[in-house]
Amino acid sequence: MAAQQDAPAPTAPPHGSEHRRTVGEYPAYDDAERAVEYLTDHEFPVERVAIVGTDVRLVEQIVGRVNYAGAALRGAGSGAFTGVLIGWLFGLFNWVAPIVASLTLAAYGLVIGAVLGAIFGLVAHALQRGRRDFASIRAMAPSRYQVVADVEVADRARALLARMDGGK
């Protein structure tokens, strides 16, 4: 049995936090993006840089109330979209008249999907029993952004960014 050789070491440095240092900190993503763009303009190897959002918080923006009619309408909309897509895809596999078949099946899918979606939307809303009678959009929002670079190039990145900040 032949002795196995060790696998060659990877050429790219690992991208864990212990191998990176913060070279700039910014209150807005646009500022961090501008800093990376500045590094790019000065021929810095930006593939060794990352933008890291820190102090992340969940922001849930309430967009309105949801009642039975709204739940049915949302369910019908998502069901109709799904039904059209599935009907159109099945229609494409008809070798004789794929255009006519796909349009016909898409229309049937729209109607059946809207009806089933509305029913599922109503049932799901009824099962909530008054909890979450509102619609919302959730987003993660960092409070600040760090530009980090691999340890080997961090000093050069920090020096370049100091020139950018000094030029303002």
C-alpha cells in the first residue's frame, strides 16, 4: 500500500475573523462601500477584504392590518402565481401544440391556484385566532460597518484608507 501524501496547503488564506483585522469602521454601508471602492481604485487586492455589519438588530416594519378578506386575497395572489407557473410548465411538455396547451393550462392553473390559495389563506388566518393580525416586513439592520482585511495586507489597507479620510 502506497503512503499517502498530505494535501497541499490552500493558496488563499482562510477568511476567519482570527485572520483578519479591522482597517476602517463606518456608520453607514455606503461609507464602507466607498472605502472598498477607494481600495479598488488604488489597485489593492480587494478579494482579501470584507464588509462586516456589526451590532445587528431585527427591525420589523408593520405595513397594515390583516383581516379575513386580506388573508384570502394574499392567499389567492400567491396561489394564482404558483398555479400559472405550474400550468405553463406542464403545457410546455405537450409536443403537439405547446403554446396553446401552456396558455390553457396556465389559465386553469391561475383559477385553481387562486381558489386553493384563498382557502389556505383563510384557514391559516383562522388558525391564528387573533394573534398576528398584522402584516410586516422583517429586516436585519447593522448599526455600523467594519471593513476588514487579511492580516498580511491590513497595514497597507489601513494606510490607504487613512489617505482617503485625510483627503476630505
